[in-house]
Amino acid sequence: MTDIFMIAKNRWAEKGTDMFKIKGLEQLKKKTDELSSFSQAIDGEIANVSFDPTDPVSIEAAVQQALDAIDEKAIAYERNDWITSLVEQLKESVREQIMERAAAARLEGNTE
């Protein structure tokens, strides 16, 4: 995060003291505020999807529907690299969860 916290050192000649100015705090505050807003937007249910656990096309359609819902909530924050990174992790997690639920449903169906 060196690009956010650039420290400029200025000398006060008459006092002989050093003064440090931190630049980028506004950008940091904006990113933090956006992250807070995005977190509230995705808190709870992101998407309600259904699928046939035996049909790969149905599973993939459910995954895509969930990913689209995430993208829709994140579109306003596409310039915030913190959120774009979080979105990618969230998408991976959602995909894995749907695949795991499909696999579990198939196993459950085989034991009945």
C-alpha cells in the first residue's frame, strides 16, 4: 500500500523540526467506505438458485446466475481494487458451494 501512504518530509527551517504529511487518506477513506457499503450489500442472501444436481448444464446455469448476482452488486465498486479482489474470492467460494451441494445431492440420491 505504498501508493496510498506517501510520506513527504518537510523541514521547518525556523524551528528545526520535521513535519510529516500523509497523502492518500481520502482515497483510503473512500475505499474503506465503499468496502463497508459492499459488505452490507452482500450480507445475507446473494441469490436464490435452484438446479438439477444430475444435470451439469443446470448446475452451471445456477453458478452463472449466482455469479451474475454478485457482479450486479459489485458493479458500482469496479474501480475499488479491494472489492474486485473480494469479488473474485466470493465468486470462487459460491461456485465451490454450489458444486459441493450438487455432489452431496447426487450422493444422497444414490443412497436412497
